[in-house]
Amino acid sequence: MNQEVFGVEPLRLEIARHNWSLLRSFRGDASTLPAAVEALVCAGSDDKAREAYWRIDNVAMVQGRLSESVVPLTSCLLAGLPLAGEAARPYVFDLLAVIAGGHGDHVDSSVVGPVSAKECVRQMAECLPVFVDELFRRGNSSCVDILLMCAVFDPRLRNRVEAVFRSALQEPTCGPISDLIESSLADLD
């Protein structure tokens, strides 16, 4: 497992950069998120990863609505992704996809703080090769959503993402999600 080689220190350093008790979430402050992120990244089983996932999802975002805590959460999930084991990786990708497709509409910013899905997606765009690799290796549908939102928020990435989607349609691993890839390509037209 990657964390045995590298340890979780890079994740802990990224977590420590943020003052979680001052960040607002759907459950008050975001002080519970650091432990949940570390639990997710270090999860050795699907059950433990799922439990940690819900400790994040029900705090930082609810039904696609985002709180201000998602910006530092995104940076921590990205820092933890290379450390995450097989049980945790799909959940990390899924959380990133939820954030990428999230919105601040119909959210009272006086309660959950200012929301910036665009800033979160900008951070994800800096890691584009990670999402491309995961898409090609495992046919991860969350990566299709992330890549699509990267192209939507940053038009300079549009041609690159379209080329990735066209190549993915030729990959056997992406066969089960070809409809999603095709509809994402159509969304970019």
C-alpha cells in the first residue's frame, strides 16, 4: 500500500495548512473533516472507506450544494490521492467528482460561507494526468465528470479533454461507460 512507503505526512501537512474550525460547512464548522479525510485515505477496507466518505459528504456538501470547506477539502483529497489504497481511491475520486459538479446556488452563504466550485476545479485541472490515467486504467466514471468540468471551467483544456474522451472510447476498460463519455463529448460541442 502506498501509505506504507510514503506515510501520510504529505496529507497531514496539507491538512495543517487550513484552519478547519474557522471554515463553515453544513454541520457548523469543518473541524471534523481532517480526521475524516485521513480515515478515508488510510482506509483498508471498503466499509471503512465508505464510512469516512459519508463523514465528508454530509459535512462539506449536501445534494450537490457546496460549503466553503470544499476548497481546502479539494486540496487535501488531491494530496491524499497518491497515498490512498485500493479501497479508498474510488471514494476519493467520487468526492472530487461531486465537488466538481457541485454548486453554490440555493445555498445561504451566511451559513456555509462563500462557495467556489471554480477554484476546486482549477485545483483538479492541475492534476489532469491523474484523472486521465484513472479513466484509462479503470474506466472510472468519476474521472469523466471531473475532466468534463475541467474543460467547462477552463476552455483552454477543452481540446485536450475532447481528445482524451475520444481515446477513452477505444479503451476496453471504458466500454461500460461509453454512453457517459459520448454524452460528455456532446456537452463540450
